[in-house]
Amino acid sequence: MSPSEGSRQQPADEATDAGVSGVRTPAVSVIVPVLRADGAFRDCLASLGRLDPACDDLVVAVDGGDADAALLAAGIGAQVVRLPERRGPAAARNAGARAARGDVLLFVDADVTLRPDAVARVVAALRAHPGCDAVIGSYDDAPAARNFLSQYKNLAHHFVHQTSREEAWTFWGACGAVRRDAFQLAGGFDERYARASIEDIELGSRLVAAGRRIRLEKHLQVTHLKRWTAGGLLRSEIFDRAIPWTRVILTTGRMPADLNLRWSGRVAVAAACLLAPALILAVRHPWARAVAAALALVQVGVDLPLIRFLRARRGNLFALRAIGWQWLHHVCCAIGFACGIAMHLAGADRPRAPFLAAGPIAHLSGDRKPK
């Protein structure tokens, strides 16, 4: 059964909560931006077919017009939107949102798999918190790729979300739902992000600035299928995360003390940056050895909850290796922060492209009739 077929017995505009007479269940549209048809995308589509209840409609936005991806999506009854040239996931998500029919837009990355209860959890969270305009989830603690870096990075992400406040200030494109009206009023995703970056975080900052509320639903979890390599991870940390995140902070003037921006994390970044010169000086100066040891203890102390979590999940050796990568993570944050400040001071940003602006979008197959 396709995601669209699962909702045909009960029209979206007539669906009601069985326990609350007259209260309409919001129609949920799932939107998946995809670049190419690979194994991860196939697994993602398969998980969407297992949703229970199914989404009311599924829109796949093919970024760059990959024919195989379009055929795969159309084959399960999805509405397919094709961007003839690659414009990035932000533009693809916006294109998918324009084509979607639901009251709630559930954005899902093409390299994750959802649990069958994902739609039910989104609807339940929005119903339990009527003042909430968006719901985000997190990666689970069972990433698909088995290499160390993939396990480390995804487990760290899982830990951060699971220990963060439920009243969130950021959106999450891998598995995040937002009410259509809030999304449109915020202007959608910023299409200047031409590759996967912090376009979801930036959208979240605008939603919060407009007085909208975002909830972190910790049981709404997805499995990440991405395989991280050392070079890809370090590039992403600096160029796709730290630099653009710094620019958003400087532009908005807000640095919430949550997620990766907690005060403890800022202390760890400072300690990690000072550790390298302290180690160099320690070769000739005994006093520098004491400084280096103190800085190392500070960083390990800050990261200790995460290290304990990793040790419990993957053992002692894994946790020891993670300490070194945490140091690199903090150094990358500092490098990106410095570069972001320099870029911010160099010039102002261009105006954002509005969400409702027409784009070169072609529609393919899929059930276009209102349900």
C-alpha cells in the first residue's frame, strides 16, 4: 500500500479524532527532497510505505531532475516534483511544500528511515500542545553505517537531542513537521543554502522570532543511513555547520543556551583551542604541561556525560576514540566561528528568496486529486 492509498478511506477534510467529536485530525503531507536514487532513498521510501497511519499525501522533490529517483517515487504513488537543475535541499523542500496539500508539512531527509508511528507521533504532539507550531525529532541510537565515525557522529547527535529542552528553538529537516500557515508566514526555507547546511536551523530561528513554538518530541526518532568519512565530517563541521551557524547568530543576535550552544559546550571549545598551543609550549616549558593537562581535563569534564553515554553503548575503546574526535569537533567549531565573524563583517547578506516565488518546477505522476 502506498502512503497516499492509506488515507483514501477517510478524506483528510472529514477526518476526526475518534476520542474528541468534531475535532478534525490534521492532514499530514510528507515531503522528501532527494538528489539521486541510491540505496538510502529506496530504504526511505520503503519506510514511508510502512507508516501507520499513512500520511495523507507524499511529495518527493527531485533536486536536479534525476529520472531514476522520480520513477522510484512515482512507483509508490508519490506526487513527484522535479527541479530541472540542482538548487539544494532548501529549494527542493520549498517546491515540495508548494505542491503538498496537508495542514501539516512533515519534512523527511532521503537518507533516513522512519518508524511506522511517525505520523501518529506528530499528530499526537500537535494535539497535546495546541500552541505548538512545529515538532522535531532526533536520530535514534542505531545508525545504519557501522564504521566508527558514522556511529560516533550519529550517537552524539542522538545524545544532544535526547538531553535538550523540549521547548526547542530550532527546526530539523531530517524529521520535522510544521503547520503550513506557520511555514508560509515564515517564508519557507532560505534558498541561498545551495547544499545541505543549516537551512533548517535558520528556518527555526525565524519561526521562533515570529513567536512560533517548536517542540522537540524525543520519541519521534529516525534511523540515519549516512556513512561519514573523516574528510566529509570535518568539511561539514566547518563549512556546512559552524560558519553558517555563526552568521545566523550574528544576524539574529541570538545564541540560545541549548543543543550544541550550551555554555558547557562553549567552555569546551575554548579549552580545545587553547590545548594545541599549550601542548606545543609544553615541549620546552614545564609550566605549559600543567596548563595543557588542566585544559584537557576541562574538555573531558565537559564532554563526560557524552563519553559515558558512548561507553555504555559501544564500550571503552569507542569512548576513548570519541574523546579525540570531540576535540577536533570543538576546534572545527572555533575555526568556523572565526571565519563566520570575518564573513559577516565583510558584507551584508542578500535578501532571501520568498517561499511563494514561482520556480522552474515540473510535476510528474502521482494522485493530484484532493482526498
